[in-house]
Amino acid sequence: MTLWKRPVSVLVVIHTPELRVLLLERASHPGYWQSVTGSQEEGETLVETAIREVAEETGIIAGAGDLVDWRRTNTFEIFAEWRHRYAPGVTHNTENVFSLEVSDSSVAQPVRIAPDEHLNYVWLPYREAAEQCFSWSNRDAVLMLPDMRTG
């Protein structure tokens, strides 16, 4: 039995109170920077997906109450090179946007990246981070951060 990826994912913009944003460099595409992303697994809520992906990709442990669900979705075409992971005929993904505010001291702590997924990480002021994002939906989310964050 083949387990296909679900065409439902999360995007989690991790940031500090001063709006420094964590970006990860994709291992499969050096030079492509992004926030935490990942597909929802069977039986998971979107919040559970976001918590799992943040932990897997950064080592940051968050709880459901730490995340802000923007109640915003983006639909985009799945890159052809990744379509083999999805059931035949699936061409689009629905991405659900969240944010996670971490303390300023988090910037000084090493991020534990998943080496099979990412090569490097960087904390950047949000406008600079937006310029580095290869994905339009990630760029737009980072630019919306000042209006969407809590506090």
C-alpha cells in the first residue's frame, strides 16, 4: 500500500518580538529559503501538524497555545518534481498559515535543523526575510506578520 502525502500543509512563521524571522535553507534546493513547512499526516489536526513540523525542522518545542492560527489558507500548484509524492491527479496543495513567537534569546540559541531537509538557518528582520523567501505565500505571510502577531 502506497502512502501518499496529503495535499494539505502548514506554514509556520517563527519570529521574535522584534520581528526577526527564522528561515531555513532547503537541502534539495540550496539558496531557497523558507519558514517551517510540512504536510498534514493522517489523523492530525493542523495545530498538531504545526507543532510536529516545528519540532522536526528546528528542535523548538511549542505547545498549541504558543501558535497563532491565522485562519488563512493559500492554494498553490505543487512543483512537478514533487508530485510523485502525491496520489495520481493531485496537482494543488492547500497551505494553512500559523505563526510562533519565540523569545529574543532564541536567536542566540542554535536551531537544530533536519539535515535531510535543510542546510542552514538564519534569523533576519522580517522585511529582509520576506525578500529571501522563494515562495510567494511565505513571502506574503512574513510581510503580514506585523499585523497578524499577538501582543
